[in-house]
Amino acid sequence: MILAKGKLYDSGEQGSILVSLEEEINETRRDGSLSAETVVSAVTELGRRIEDGAFGDRIAALAIDGIEEYVRTAARLLRRENIEYKLLTELGSNFLQPRMAVPPYDHPGITAVPMPLGTLFHIAAGNVDGLPAFSVAEGLLTGNVNILKLPQADNGLSVEIFQQLIAIEPELAAYIYVFDTPSADLAAMRKMAEMADGIVVWGGDAAVAAVRQWAPIGARLIEWGHRLSFAYIAGYEDKEAELTALSEHILSTRQLLCSSCQTIFLDTDKAEDLYDFCGEFLPYMERAALRFPAGTPAAAAEVTLRRYTNRLERVLSGEESDGRQVFQGRGSSLTACTDSELELSDLFGNGLVKCLPREQLFAALRRHKGVLQTAGLLCPADQRAFFTGLLARAGVTRITRAGTMSSSFSGEAHDGEYALRRYIRMVDVES
């Protein structure tokens, strides 16, 4: 299904739509501009409708654990005060107003005019529900025309959201184009990329590397790749509460988000501390697994099969060593490892635990500088400033408490950057 200028088309019409697409986009950009207020008003109304139950059947079909909280969070982020706060935080006050400046050395006055980057081509990943709509919304807030390639896992929710948004504000129709193009259709994707001033790519290393190969020269490549997050434990303020929060974070996110804890590092170099912690923490994991079950029996079976397959692959590749000891619990597990490398876990409540004394923390994290995201820090209150500074200097982009590693808030940076700033450009006009 294709959405172009507010109308739905069959996927088979993709070729004819692409032929005239650049001319249509050029007309939109030449003759008009999209104000942030127009977008804010429309998105705010969309949020109200979501709260009132719009898209209920589509959202229920996502089979998300805790669907009610998922909807409440989405609706809250779409409220006017949150959107305006995001704009203020990322772009500053009077963010789209021209600014006068007089450079030194008798240079004529300059007016710096913020402008949309132009046309954004969004290549969305399927690991986060609602991501396609979120990505396009950021493009709209900065006045850009948006071409979206849906992920294969999209269930039609994104198109319904955009149809609703356009019904609320018809002016947005000329700024939203949605295609269900398969990733294997490189010719069509290149055609879309050739029209773009910026390519917004979400996904893993393979997806980003593939886009780099065929992205046209001159297009700004905006990469939101996969990241790894971890917990670092150097003590506690409230041990019971913090370990409970960490275990519930791990099980509630199923470790599927970039901000989910994959590896738990302990501030020690003693193997016995590692094993003692696993034995102590496993009951917390089991209780959290009861509170956040895997879902259907089929889902639970898939988790078990995936974990078995991952372990078998490690054995066959020689990566599985005698130093790894698995602490198997009900609905969860912990694996004590002898190395200190950050890595992806087996997911779904199967965490890795490793020694990493504070003296080695910086060097160990720098080995993974391109993929660092969130650190859930557990330590005494009087050491928090020390560890926060160390983690930040090592390249971590988000430092939280044990249970809030995946909590969202309006105005937060994405992987250490404000996205909206990447979607605008500055035009300097001499007086």
C-alpha cells in the first residue's frame, strides 16, 4: 500500500508514482512552507484521538506486553506541552526565526535564516512499534517533505496514523509519502534517495552499511543505528529496590530495545563475586519473569529455541568457553562470563554478568565507542558523580537509575544528538 498526497494506492502503482514524485515535491517546496504550529496542532489532536481509542484494533494486534501503558506513554508524548518542550530543547527559543548578526572586521551584517533540510527519505526499522510515525513527525516539525519506506513488519498502523493526521490537517498531505517498498527493491530505493536532501536510516550495522553504498553524494546521511546498553554496579543506595527495578527493566523490555540492559558489569575483579551476584540476583529475575511473562506458549517456546540456537552457534564457533557458567531460573537466566566485553545478550530475560573493575571501565567501554548508549548506574550516592563523569567521558550517551534505562521523556537526546538539529540547515543572507 502506498500513501501519496493523502490518497491510497496499490503497491503495483509504485513505478508511476515515482516518475512524477520529484516534480510534485519540487512544487510543494517552491510554493509553500510548513509552519511548526500547524504540525504541533495536528499532532496534539492525533494524541487526543489515540487516548480516546483510535487505532485500538491495530494497536492491540501489536501484541505488546502492557499495551495500556504503551498507549498512555505515546499519547503523553504527543501532548502540546511535550512537543513544544522538545522543540525548545532541541532548537532553542524562536527556533525558526531569522537572526541578525554583525561579524567582526567591518563585515556587512548577516541574517542567519533557519530552513528545512528539504526532503527527508526515512528508512525505518521494524524493531520499535510506532517508529515510522515518530521519524516522520520529526521531519514535519522541521518543515521537511518526508518519503517513508516502511519496514516489512509494519502491520498497517503507520499508514492509518498518517491518514488520520492528514484528515486533521489536510495541508500535511503534500509533505507525507509512504511506500511499502521491499528492501530488495534497490532501484526504487535509489530513486527515492536521489530526491532526498537527507537520508534517515534506522537499523543495524548491515542496514546502515548497505545505505552507505548507494546513498547519493551530497545527501546528508543521518544514521540511527543499533546501540548497546548495560548496567554498572559499584554498590547500592537501596539494594533491594535497585535490584528489583533492574530485573523488572530487563524482563519488561525483553532486552529488545537499544536502551535495554544486555550486560551487567560488577566493580570487581574477583570471580567469586561474579558467581555470588548471579546466585543472589537470579531470584529477582524469576520474580520479574512472573510479573512480565513471555506471553503465549508459542512466544515462550520461541524464546527457548532462540536461546538454544544462540548457544549452539557459540559452541560450534568455539566462542563458548568453560569460563561461562549459566544460572538457569524460571523464565530467565544469568550467564557469568570471564571476559569484560560489552555484548548483546541472548535477550528475553537472559542477561550476561561480567567483572569490570572501575580502573578498567574507561578502556573497556572505549573499545565499543561506536555502539554505546544507556548505562544504568547502581552505586553509593557519594560516588555517583564520579561514575557519571567517567561513563560520560567514555562515550555513554545516557546515564540513568536501575529501572529507568528505557524510560522516554520529551526533549531527550537520541544517541547523544538532538535529531531536529540534523533536519534543518542555515542560510546566511548578507544585508
